[in-house]
Amino acid sequence: MFKKIISLSLALVLMGTLVFSLVSCSGTFAQSANTDYKLTEKIADGTILHCFDWDFETITNSLEDIAAAGYSTIQTSPINECLVGEGGGMQLYGDGKWYYHYQPTDYKIGNYQLGTRDEFKKMCKKADELGIKVIVDVVANHTTPATAQLGKGLLDAVDGIKNLYHKNNSKDIADYGDRLQCTTYKMGGLPDINTENKAYQDYIIDYLNDCIKCGADGFRYDAAKHIGLPDDPTETDGVKNNFWTRVIKEVKDSDRIFHYGEVLQGNNDRIGDYIDKLGACTASSYGGSLRNAIVSNCVDTAFVDDMYIGDRTGAVTWVESHDNYINDGNWSAMDNQQVALAWAIIAAREIGTPLFFNRPYGSSIDNQWGTMNRIGASGDYNYKDKSVVAVNFFRNAMVGEEENLSNPDEDSTSIQICRGDKGAVIVTTKDKIESGFDTDLADGTYTDRVDNETVYTVKDGKLTFDKPIDEYTVVVLYNEGYTQYATPATVKISDKTSCLYDTDTLNVKLTAENAKSATYSLNDGKETVYKDGDKIKIKAKDATDGVVTLTLRGESNAGQETYMKYYFTNSNEVGTSTARVVEKGDNITFEKPKSWGDTIYAYVYGDGAQDAPWPGLEMKSEGGNKYSYKVRFDWEDAFVIFSDGNTQYPGENEQGLELVKDGEYTVG
């Protein structure tokens, strides 16, 4: 249903019709001499692609694809200097870790995972040429726990490590509802920076200004709720925290910079106050509600409408974020089709700025880290699924149009999002929809912008069509503001191919769709022309540190460039380490803080699997504050997170504790 099926003849027709629509909708659009794509001028009006762990070179080479998919903004992973973990390994998980760039060593642009400052500048320059904005993920709340690796620039700026952290930094957060703990204690073992310190604030502002100088247009602040608001309780020195006031007002071009904070909702999160300060924050509870709605096939407007942030604007919405994808088992609960259905809902809405988390390449409900498991590479192709793209452009064309949500014929298995009388997006789950339900669309005929084929008619407020809308389908209807674009080229390897192999050679089939030309190169060597269906061999003997790279480039009939780089890893060439083995029947214990509730859960996960969906399985009370859990499966290198359903340890966006045989765990 979601595969891209377009004939070559249609692509040739589109070449001849690649012109601007003469009819414009409400809102201002950015135009570039190099592209016809109508991307929104304001970040808040469009959609954001979270290029999770893509390096700067990959983003740069993929920007034309991103523009063609209708995203007005991209968000990078943290670009600061960071801890070089696992000996510089580059796997997302395994021989290297995604989370090391969330362990700053200094606030200067460039790190071993994403690239250099010059590469970042080059990326921003090309993004600007295409009308795409750039958001940088900023980790200002904490540093790496490997404090011996902290940069001299950071330490000199605050006059030594003794001034860098809060006085309570030796304590781990036990009660997230306690604002003093939440904003001054250590989170998940990560040292909590004294963000009240003016010298530190100056240093961070300099870093943000350098990002802006290089081309950044906005910032996402990691763990924002752990940086205090001015009226939050403070340590004994009584210095109020004006971090947010200064950062928002004193950065360069402050009137155009988009700021939003990661505020994972829970007890006493003060999300409304953070929105007031920053302008926007993540609506994490809404993401959870939306995922539940899609998985349960119940998209009743009562569930879908409420964003759980009060009567406010300023929500950055998501179907999923990198935190919940990695930490709470969401990766195994929703497949790509369900993600696309949920995305259609949030991207079609007037309220909120939607962010699309790009899952790892080749990931599935059975494989969390995907078939490449590589930092730097672009992720799954679902970000440019045809329904996702159609809704992105719908959103761009509907700026300023009010939303109205309804369930066709009061059937909660489907939902219709109308924007004024100009457009509508319809999403179905487990049931088909029959013709003849009410709509706000103006009278006329409409072609579904997803399949570019099915015709719908509106007369006297009724939407009619020849055959029922299938289950698990997205329909996008609008005329005013619609522009027909040429079909981009796609270059990739066969979907069934894994880039992780253990043989001397690996046969790889190359594909090229809608491509006037396509080339491949191995290990950044000579480019060789190929045609759709050609096969090549990946040879383990050609690997450097166990890895062979394959770079594919293509050009569409309309001249648009496309790119994909693969990393083939031979397991026989990768160093091995001693695994932590825990066997079925082993016991672990946890002593809960007194402030926690009496029902305690253990969430065990590792190597693309989980014991049970979040929050895990209920532990057995052993009296007092001690609880036990009997391991149900054999595990290697697994992790555990403890919670009472509201508060968890380690923290909400942190790696779990190592699961060890007969482990005894406490908070702190």
C-alpha cells in the first residue's frame, strides 16, 4: 500500500509540467532558484525531519530528497564535542553507541560521529539554498560522566571543574516531582551543570551563536525540564536561574530563531511554564496517546484532539521520539505503516509542529537497530513514503487554515482532518469507509494526492467516491495550493539485503527507480555507472576496520540528485568483547526510594528484544522497600529500568542499568 508505484511515462509527463501553481494558499513560502518545492518560511508552520544520527555529509547529500519529501526543516543530533566511547566505534548500538554525543566534553562544533565544523557549515549552506531550515540538538544540562575528558575551553570558561556542577550533583534524582532534585541533581549518572552560573551561560550563548553563524535556524534543548525556571527552588546560594531568559533573548537574530525544549511529561513537569519561556516544547504525552490510538485502531477525536498541554500553542508533536523508540519498546509495537498513519494525523493538523523521527535503516518490529546499525548513515526510507510526502505538502499548503477533526459516520476506526474548506486528510485503521460521509470540503472534484489517481466528489457537504476507502490507508485531498512535482529518483540496494554479514563475499543487488542515471562506488573510489537490477560483490578482504562502504548516486529526469551510502560490516572482522550473561531463573533485587509508590516494575531489554512492553513486569515485594524479579529469559548484554509507573530509574531519556546475575540495585 505504501510502496512507490509511478510509471516512467508519468515521470516524463511531469517533466513537462514542472511549473509553479498559479493558485497560492494562505501563508508565505520560501522559494529557491534550484527547486520548485514550496517549503514554509516559518519552522512552526511546516514539518521537521529528525535526521537521527545522520552525519553532516549524509545530510548534505540527502537535502534534495528531503526537500522533495516536503520537509521545511531538518534536526541534527548533537553537534558538540563529545565523549569518544567504545574506542570510537560507529555502530548505533554494539561496537559504539548513539548516546555518546549526548555526553558533551566541550561546546564547540564537531565530533567524531557527525563531522567537522566546516562540514556543518557546508550542510547549512546547501540547506539554505533549498529553503530548508536547520535545528541543532543542544545538550546544555549535563556533561559526560568521564570528567577527565572535559575540554580545557569549557573548564577555563567557568574557572575550573569545581564551578561547573551543582552542589547536589553527587545525588541521583529519586523524585522527579521534586523540582529541586529535578533541576540540580544528577540524572541517570550524568553530572548536572550549574546552569545558574553566568560564566557557563556566556559560554553556551557563544556556542549557540557559532551555530547560528554557521547557518543554524533553531535549537532543540535536550532535558530542558532539568534546567530550572526563574521561580524554581535553588541551592543554598539562592541564585535564581535565568538561563532560559538569557539564552532566548541574547542569541544572535533572536527574533527569527526557533527554540523548543524537550520536556518529557510526568509529575510536576511545568510544561506550560516552559512553553511560555521557550516558545515551544515537546508534547510527549500526546505522542503516547497517538501511538495507543493507532495500535488499538481507535482514532476517536476525543483521543486524538487533546495534546495534554492545556489550552496552548507551542507544541512540537511526534509519533515517536528517539527516546521512546529506544527506551520504552515502541520500536516493537508499531510498524512503518502504522507510523505513517499516525504521522498523517499530526502533520495534517493546524495545532502543533510535527517532527518525524527517522528510524534506523532496515529496522522493523523484529529488529530495533536495523540491517546496517551504523552512526552517520541515513535511516529508513519511511521518511519519504508517498503518504508521508503527500501530507507534508498538504500541511505546507494549508498554513493559516483552521482545523476540524471528525470521525466519518461516527466510526472511531477512521478520522478526517479538514483544514477550512480547502483540504482534508482521511486516515483509516482496521475498517474500510463507505462513500457519502460529511465533510467541510468545498463542492468540487478532488484527486487523492497519495495515489494521484482516485477521484473524490463533494456536493452539499457530502464526500462520495466509487469504492470504499481501504483499511490502513491515507487519503489527501486538496486543489488550491497543490503543485505537481516530478518524481525523484531512488537509488538503493535490494530491501532484503542486510549490511551485516559473516561470509567472505556478499552479493548485492542495486536498484534505480525513476533515474536518468545512476552510479556506485566502493570505499569512495571510482564511480561506475549501473542500471536497475545490476549486481555487485562486497568483499570482506576490501574492508577497512571490518567495513566496506558503498555509495550510490542518481539523477532524476528533472535533474534532481539523490544519494545513499551503505556500510557493510563483516562480523568476522569486528573485535569481540566478553558478554554479560544472565540466565533464565536468575534473580535481581531493587530497593525503591520511600517516595515511590508500592507497585514496582522491572523493564528488561537488550539486543533488539524486551521482556515485556513498558513499564515491564511487576516485581515481587519482599517486605520493606525491597522488591525482586526472576529473569524469564536468557540474556546477553541486557539492561533494566525500574519504575513505579510514574517515576523511573534511570531517568526518562537514559540508558538502563546493566543487567547482571544476582544484581542488587538501588537509586543513587
